[in-house]
Amino acid sequence: MHTHFAIISKTAYQGSLSECINWAEERIEAKKAKIVKIVIARPEDIKCQIIYEVDRAGVRACHSGRVIDLCLLKKAVKNGAT
């Protein structure tokens, strides 16, 4: 089982891939972000990798995306940054 996170600097949203893409598109349309990164993570993982980037042009897959600490994402979601 895995989950997805959508990230804007220190703000994160956790949900399914389609929920994260919708959340990202809403933030871009509201001009709260220029680029939103989407990562995939499994519960046992320590780090997760960026798999998509969403911007005004659309959704792009990121091959060999940057790796992010999963604990930082969980803190952003836990602290109410949705």
C-alpha cells in the first residue's frame, strides 16, 4: 500500500494520486503556488521520491526525481498544513 503527498514548500496534502493532482491544480489556479510536487511513499519508507510536478502547463512525470525525507512531509500534514 502507498500514499501520495502534494507539496508546496512547507505545506503538504496527503491523499490519493487524483486527490493530490486536484489539490495541486486548485492551488495553482488560486495563485498560491507556481509548481506543486507530488511524491509517492510507502509506510515503511524513510524517504520518498518526487514522481510528478504540476504547473500551469499541466502534469509532468519526473524521472529520477529528487528524494525527500518522509518524516518532514508527515509533520507538515500533522501540523494542519493542508
